[in-house]
Amino acid sequence: MKKIAISFAIGAASLLTLGAAVVPSTAQAQAYITIQSAPPPPRAERVPPPRRGYVWAPGHYEWRGGRHVWVRGSYIKARPGYAYRAPEWRERDGRWEYRRGAWDRDRDGVPDRRDRRPNNPNRY
């Protein structure tokens, strides 16, 4: 049991020394990644002509293997009644937080699974 606790502590410490921490939110598949280094500026990419029934998900940087990796944009199948929120990096207290793309029903920028009052027309 001690060996498992020590292994876990070493693994957590090594992850923190890299400057990254993955903090899963409760009962959700989405993880928020927080790191100390800013992502590079987005690359310019050519957006293909619109496709009926699809939404363009723009290219973005993801944090993989201790570094920023560019993921090219692509079309994803549209969900009627939902708006697509693209992946984004936000600076918070000198650290950078990555949020994956998600679908939002009421278009307020808060994913429905985290929204206490989804579909409230008077939210803002």
C-alpha cells in the first residue's frame, strides 16, 4: 500500500513539475487542462466552402505530451437547436486553461451540462 501511495505522489509531483495539471470536473468526461506556458498564436488556415448539415470547428492548439500540438480545423455534423462552442485557451492568474469544444443549446456560452438554468431566455 505504501508503494502505491509513493508511486502516486511521485507521478503527481512529476506532472506538476512539467507545469501541467489535469483537473477532471465531477461526473463529466471533459477535462480542463491548466498549464503555465501560453499557446502559440493560432495558425492561418483556409476554411473550405460551407457544407450543408455541418459546422466548421476551427483549428486550435491542444496540450499533448508536454507541448502544444496543432489540431487542424474540420467540419463536424451539426446538431439542430445547438450552437457549437469552439475549443479555447484562456489566461487566468498567470496560467492558461484549455477548454474543449462543446455544444450549447441556449447559446449563452455555458455548456448545458454545467448550466444551472439552461434555456433561460433572461439569463443575460
